[in-house]
Amino acid sequence: MYSAKILQILLGSFFAAIGINIFIVPNHLLAGGVAGVSIILHYIVGWSIPLLMIIINIPIFVAGFYKLHFGYIMRSLIGLFAITFFIGVTKSLFPPIMVDDLLIAALFGGLLQGVGYGLVFRGRGSSGGTDIISLILKRKYSLNVGMCNFAMNLIIMTVSLAFFDIKYVGYTLISMFISGYVIDNIQLGFDRAKNVFIISDHSGEVAEAIMKQIGRGVTMLKGRGAYSNTEKDVILTSISMTQLAKLKDVVYLQDPAAFMMIGEATEVLGKGFNPSPYKESDELDFGLSQTLRKFEERKQTHGKE
């Protein structure tokens, strides 16, 4: 399980680095986060992007070691070194693609970065930077992580207007929007499911048909009609998109008067869907001191056995 997380972080860092080297930097676009700051400084002073990313991240990681979960910080450290390594390596392996239309560069650059960072986040890591700062602010001030990231990226883009033409900033915002959309879909998964509520006078027959003919589990909820003041069983089930049409046929074959409500389920975990993520008990501990304390407790426990 842990090796799978590391593989996702490494693979994601590779894709993000390709997006930066092939489309973003050659076409003088910008980016958000510490990578964006590093790219801006690279344009201005000419320093290496990987070197700038490491220098800027040093104080951020120092704070993260004392404020956030040790495992997350270590995975983020792997992500930082991976993306800086791949930015350096892929620069010579893949030729830059110069385009006349900056929209094309924004689209493909955002897509590759979205795939890359999406895989990194699925591996429960990051590449450091604003993600760590946002989590620290959340723990200290209970601020929303997404809003913190948005605010910091907004500041970066606003400052960049003093050094770059507004068209580059505008296309960068398009690239960031695409990247964010892809990241969300990769984290939640493209195999979306549907939550279906069914109210029927033949709930027993409908539930049995769903389990036998579709192979999905059902949950019987108790409901009361406000107008009739009669109790009814409400069937709840989660199904994949490909099974929705069959579900309708199965339900209305049993009860043509059944009432159905179908809603979007962005992610379903459990049997028949995505496997439940392994939950480490240590994930509830934050900070280097707490992690070291946990290690000492385990050491003492093993010593007594």
C-alpha cells in the first residue's frame, strides 16, 4: 500500500515536470504555488527552476515538520525531490513545443500538470509549497485549504502583472483552471456513481429484484408521507452509471408507480466500488515531536514483550 503511494507520487511528478518543461516554460506561461514563483524568478534572474523550488521550500518544510503529520511531510519531501529531479532530466529528454496560439500551451500544460499533481495528491503527498502552508494555516486558524491555496495563487498572479504582459497571466489562469479540474477528477475518480432513493408500495419486491438482477446492495430506510401520514420503506442504493438504465427497468417492472430520486455520488468506497483506503492510526498524529513520542512508546512496548 505504501509503495503504491510512492509510485503515484513519482509518476505524478514526472507528468507535472513534462507539462512545465514542454508547454509552460517554452511559451513563457506562469503557474501557481512555489513552482509558479520559481518559474517567475527563472524568467527574471535566470536561475534554475529546480534549485529555486528547493530553496523556497526549505523554510516551508521546516515549519511542516513541526506542524503536520510526519508521514505526509516525508511523502511531500519525496514529491519535491521527484519533481525537481524530473524537471532537470526531462528538459533534455523532451524537446519544448513552441506554439503560435498560447491557448494550446495553456490547455496541454494545464492537462499534464493536472494529471501529475492529481496522482501526487492521490498518493497522499504533495510537492511542498503552498499545500503545506495551507494545511498549517488550517490547523492553526481553521481556514479552508482550497481557499488558502486560491488566495496565495491570486497573490502570485497579481504580483506577476508587474513583470509580465497580462495575456500571459490570463492564459496562465486558464491553465490553472484546467489543472484544478483534472486534479479534482483524478482524486475523486472518473468512475462516478449514482445514489438512488426509491419509494414504492412494493419495496420488498423492488429491493429483492435489485439485489438479484443487478447485484447491488440496498438499505431500507423508514419514511413517512407528509400528506398521507403513512409509513413507507425508502430504498437506498448506489450504482454505477452503466447500471442506471437497467435499474430503472428493474424498478418499474416491479412497481410502475414507484418514485425515484437519482443524485450524483462523487465517490463511493466499499465492496463493488473503489476499495476503502487503508487508514493508518498514526495519521491522527501531527508534528515531529508527537511522531517521535509515538515511536518511543512503540519501542518501550516491544521492549517489554
